[in-house]
Amino acid sequence: MVRSLLVRGMIAGLVAGLAAFVFARVFGEPALEGGIAYEDMVSAASGETGGPALVSRGVQSSIGLAVGYLIYGVAVGGILALVHATAQGRLGRLGVRGTAVVVALVGFTSAVLVPFLKYPANPPASSLDDTIGERTGLFVVMIVISVAGAVAATALCRRLADRLGWWNAVLSAAGGYVVLVGLAAFLLPAISETPRDFPAAVLYDFRLASLGGHVVLWTALTLVFATLADRATRPSALAGAAPTRAS
């Protein structure tokens, strides 16, 4: 069953990655082009001329973007399937679809939304090249804290459910998670490198498109995987697979 769910998760991730690619191609590329235009303007004003790009913009915005989203979607889909297989039956009376939705919601919130709120995505020329290592490190630290906090909150919720009931347990665990990530966001240093003359509309549109791509991917992934997982765990499907396993 775990193998079956893993395959279905990866298939769902493939579909979700394709949907996110279409969204990013339509809504993300214009904002990205705005950042590149600003970068070219700054380079021209300073007299600097960059060398030829190793990969053309046409390839980056089409094949490169598609491959990136498809790989990301398949990877996230596989992880979602494995977590779903572990969580199934351990989240109260939630069925297969309900478990898929809850797992995806927790995963999106902890691994994408919370880190994004602290360290949002930036278009080209809106940050310094010299600080990319520092910025990446801080972003990863925020992801680790957020995901670890979500796992701890889920475990706490299960422990409190028998005494407080699921509703109160969820509220208590969620409150603890919010306090933890809020404290982490407060203690981790902020990064403010955007030039004063950088177009605010480009920055806003790029961040909105970046977050929107994640929303599209996770939404499509959840809907497709929940449907496939539900079909895989129906009694008829399990009965049909039993002779194959026995043989």
C-alpha cells in the first residue's frame, strides 16, 4: 500500500507541477522580466557589460522552468504520499481524503507559507549577490524550525486529544506552533537589501506570483492525490490487489 500511495503521489505531483508551470509562465515571467530589465538598466548606467548567458532566456522560461516545476512537484508528491501513509488512521476519524487535505495543509503552511512570510522571494537585482549564501542559510533554518514545530504540534495534538477533545487539542497545538515560529521569526535577522529605486510593482508582482505558484501546485497536488489515494484504498481495489501480493 505504501508503494501504491507513493506512485500515486508522484503522479499527482507531476500533474501539479505542470499546473504550477503554466501559472508561473503566465503570471511569473512578466515580473521576472521586470527585474531583469532593472538589472540591465543598472548595468548600462554603470558601464558594466555582462558576458553571454550559458542558458538563453527562452530556454530558462520554457523548458528549464517546466523541468524545475515537474521535478519539484514529483518530489513533493512523493513526500506527501509517505507522510500520508504514516498519518492515515492517526488523525482522529479523518478518512483518506481528509487525511490528505490535512497533511497537505500542514505541509504547505510549515514548509512554504511561514518561511515565505519571513524571507519572501526576490526578483533579480533586488538583493546583493554577495549575501546569497547567508540568505539561503537563514531561509533553510526557518524551514527547519517551522517543519519541526509542525511535527511537534501534531504529536502534541494527538496526546491532548483524549483529554481535551480534538477541537481543543488542535487549537492548543496550533497556538504553540504560532508562538514558536513567531519567536523564531523575531530572533532571526531580517534582510533588507532592495534598492530604493527598485520598482515596487515588480517586487510585489514577483512575490505574489511566486507564492501563487506554490498555492497552485499544492492545491492541485492535494486534489489529485486525495482522489487517487481514495481509489487505491477502496475495498474493491484492495481485494483486487490481494491475489497479486499472495502470488
